[in-house]
Amino acid sequence: QVQLVESGGGLVQAGGHLKLSCAASGRTGSRYVMAWFRQAPGKEREFVAGISWSGANTEYANSVKDRFTISRDNALNIVYLQMNSLKPEDTAVYYCAAQHILLVVPTRPYEYAYWGQGTKVTVSS
């Protein structure tokens, strides 16, 4: 089992930035792909970004490419999401997810076994 706890959400003006963190605990000796998803009110959960265990492979949703950067520190068991040039449409609850896969970065929610509780990001116009 892996427990995930997100932090770093908040209220920011459009054009601003935030950095989300996801701390993993539990069975962190195994190797996991980590990802960020988000869910806006009334919408389905969508993939934002993902990173392989080594960090060599990353995937981004087209809507956040060139604005968001995912990274991880395996020594600290933390994955980050740096969000720049935020837009009101980025407003959502952001969830951290993990799955025991070494190289491929899945982009569908059902492909991830472990989830955090989410952190809310609100971008005002």
C-alpha cells in the first residue's frame, strides 16, 4: 500500500503560479509511476502530467504543456507539479496518483491504484 498526501493548493490570480507537492509513504521501496490528475466541478477527472520512476519519461496534457512541469525526488518520496501562467480554466481539485509501472506513463484514471485526497486550486480572472 502507498499513501499519498497532496499540498500546495490555494487561490491565485490568472497568470500566477503555484507548486503542488505529493508526499508518498508506505510501500515506497517499490518503483512507481506518479501522476497528477484534476477534476473541475461537473467534469470528469482528467490527466494533467505524469512521470516515470526514473524521471526519464514524462507526459503532459496538451492543455498544460509548456506551462506545467512535473518532477520527482525519489530520495524524499515526493512528486511536484510546478504550475506557471495559470488560467481560470485550471481551477480544479488536483489529485496525485501512483501505480506500480516502471516505464510507461498511463493517462487514464483507472490505470492508477493509489490516490491522494486532493488539493484545491482556484485561479481567479
